[in-house]
Amino acid sequence: MTTELSPDALSGLLERARQDYQDLVGRGLSLDLTRGKPAPEQLDLSEELLSLPGGRYTSADGTDVRNYGGLQGLPELREIFAGVLQVPAAQLLAAGNSSLELMHDCLVHALLSVLPGADGRWVDQERIAFLCPVPGYDRHFALCERFGIEMIPVPMTAEGPDMDAVERLVADDPAVKGIWCVPKYSNPDGVCYSDATVARLAAMSTAAPDFRIFWDNAYAAHHLTDEPVEIADLLAACAEAGNPDRAFVFGSTSKITAAGAGVAFFGSSPANVRWLLANNAKRSIGPDKVNQLRHVLFLRDADGVAAHMERQRALLRPKFEAVARILEAELGGTGLATWTSPKGGYFVTLQVPDGCAKEVVRRAAEAGIVLTPAGATHPYGDDPRDAVIRIAPSYPGLGELEQAIEGLAVCVRLVGYEQRAAR
């Protein structure tokens, strides 16, 4: 990132950055870029959901959705999302509104009951570890911390996690029971896993017979360009490689319809689906099938999902374009930052000089711009380089977003030039 500057040039740039920062603080901003929430305008696209299912209360097979039962979820909804999530409908489970909740439950059930192919319960073993591609999703890391699961960072590449490192770690250590993956438009880098990465994940040799890939396909339908990225079918690859039980596939409509009232999905092998259903039967007599029916009536089919996501894209794309435009105008050529240009998903990753991320976030907060904490993209909140900042453009209005990114750029210049001047 370093661009050589003469002492006089550096002094001038630093003085200007300090003045720009004082002007920024004086504006009294109050802006929030912390989380990738849908904007109100995005939620408005699904307003019709609130009037559904109207007078209808039976599913396609005549089930009364107001009553108990149907633990696997409505078949017609599973059919709609089978292609999106690359899971046969018969091996897909439609549940409540949160895929994170399903991930939590799968960890709990793996700790307290015996997974297919396992020698015993995870809780009875001395040590449990998960591989965590970094930068990654802070809520995945929070689940591991919640249950005392050791986290082993693995670097991300342009094709997914560093598979040489992954293969070495899973082959050597039977305590390594899983890996977190956001395979499409990953959080926060926007990386899409290559076919080769998917194939290696499916076929690799693992010391743990009950190793699981937690395949959080949260952004499966969340494209930002005219050329949607397609990824290989992990579940099929695992079956073909002789490891049919290896993959747990998760997804939801949280960023498709109503974030607080969507439907979450779990897909896996028949054995894993039976395992989860048997455990879930102890805690629930069935999901909210009324909500599932309203989603069926609103989305109609896979083409309906695609059309709805085009409307979402029309709202999101200008925001991502604004982030790219402002970062290039304010930081391009400075040597102080690089940033991702995702083809989908909800985030942009900004990389600043090593040792600067926390200070940039602190200065931004003092100027009224709240960002995701530096380090949140790494296990235990510790980014060893202190260089990664996650930008979430979705929620603010376009005008507010532009103000926030312009202000963030001011903070990057200030901290970056201060660091250079201190050398």
C-alpha cells in the first residue's frame, strides 16, 4: 500500500487531513454502518406479506397450517428454495425465521447427541475446534465462543479458504470438527468459492469421522451484477466423494423478504436431516407454517424469487456503486487503502495499513460515524494485523451513506498519514 512521499508533501497531506477531520467533527453527524440490515425500502418490497395468507389456511396437500405438526416445513416452500440452496426438496427443512438459530441448534445437538458417523458426543471430548476462514462472520465466531469451541483461523483467498492449510489441519487433528463457510459473496470479502475449492472440501481426508462443513449460503440469491455467480453443488460433491454426511447447508429469506419474519432452511444428507428432525422434535411441535404459507403465496416459485431479488438489486446496487466511487475518489492512489468490489452480498471490506483499523474506527466514532468494531472479522475479535474494516452499505439512505463513506475516507487519511509521519 505504501506510496513514497517527501517530508514536505507528507506534512502538507497530514495538515489537510487534520483540517478535514476537524470539519467532519464539526458537522455533528450521526450515522451507523455497523450491520448489514435491509433498508426500510427493501422491506417495503415485501409489504404484501403482511396481508397474507388472507382467508387461506391450507397448504398444497391440504394441511391446516394453523395447527400443530409439519416439522420439516411446507413441501411447496422447500420446492421453491431447493434450487436456490442446491438441496433436493426432500432433504431440505424449512424452519423458523433465523438460520443463525439453526446453526446454534446444530452445534447444541452435536454437543449433546451423537452425529451420524460420530464415535460419541462432542461434549464428552476433551477439545473441540473449528476452522474459521478470515476475514469472516462475527456471529459464527460468537457461537464458537458461546460453547467453548476453539477457533483456528485460516486465510481466505480469491477462491475461498486456503485449502492447503484446511486439508493439513483436518487431516492431522481429530479435534477439528468443522469449518465455517459463507461460500457465495462471502461476509465480508464477497469471495465466491471456486469449483476446485468445493471439490477439495467435499473429498478431503479428515481425522474426525464426524467432521461437518457449516455451509452458510446466506447470499445465495443476492446478486449485484448482471452476471450472477454460480457455485458448485457442495451436497452433491460430498455424496459423490463418499462423504454424504459432511455438509450442513443453511440459508434463509432474511434478506429476501422480512428480516425479522422470514423463513430459515437446513439441508443435508437424509441421515443428517433425520438426526436434526429427531432432536428438533424434542423442542418444537412444528414451525410457523402460517408464515411459510404467506411466503409461498408471495414468492410463488423460483422465478418469483429471482424477480423479487432483481427489485432488491435495484435498491442495493447504487449504494455499492457509491461506496466504490467515493473510496476511489478519496483514497485511490494514496497507498492508504484497498477495498473489495463484490459481485453480490451485503458488505465491502476496506483494508487500511497494518495497525490502523482500530484507530480509524475510533476516530470515525468521534465524528459520529459508527462502524463495525475493528477485529470483528476475526476470531476472538483479534485481527493480528489490525487492518480490516467491514463496511455495510445496505441500511442508510444513499445520501447518508455517501456522507458516511466520505467521512470514513477522511479518517483513513488522517490515521494513515499520522502513522507515516511517526516513522
